[in-house]
Amino acid sequence: MAKAVITQLPAHDDHPGMEITWAADCRLVFNRGVSFAQAWLDNPRSGWLWAAMIAERDHLPRAIERRAFEVGFLSRIHQRLCSPRCGVEPLRDVTLSL
């Protein structure tokens, strides 16, 4: 069995970060997903969220890399949506297990 590799999602927008354990080293593509989501959030004319994610994700060759990109991308969007700074009640805490 391959050694587990831990990826860190830092806290952002007053929302906590988390750790994710992968069967392979997916830190670079996970971080790329987080960065790409932040770029989408920072640009008010970035187009449709789903289209941006799919277009970038589909450049990755392996399924585990595509999944890591998606998790990083959507985790960063989740942090923004659940941020107390968004002016809405944050979602209840949910335990994430992958």
C-alpha cells in the first residue's frame, strides 16, 4: 500500500482549513485548484463557475489529479460561501471524511 500524503487547505475568509489524505502526492494539483478558485473569486468577470472548473480540470491526465483539483477548487469556494464575512449565517460544521 502506498504511503498516505496529507494536503493542507489553509484557513481563509474566517473559515477554518482542513487536512485531506490522498493515496498519492496530489498537493500540487490540489493547490492549483485552490489558486484557480481564488482567481475566479477575485475576478468579477470570470464566467460560469462550473465551466471554469471543468475547463481547467480536464487538462489533468490522471483521475486522482482531476479529483484533487476539484476538491481544492470547491473547498476554496466553500470557504467563501461559508465565511461569516459573506453576511449570511455560516453552514453548520460538517465532518469531512474521504
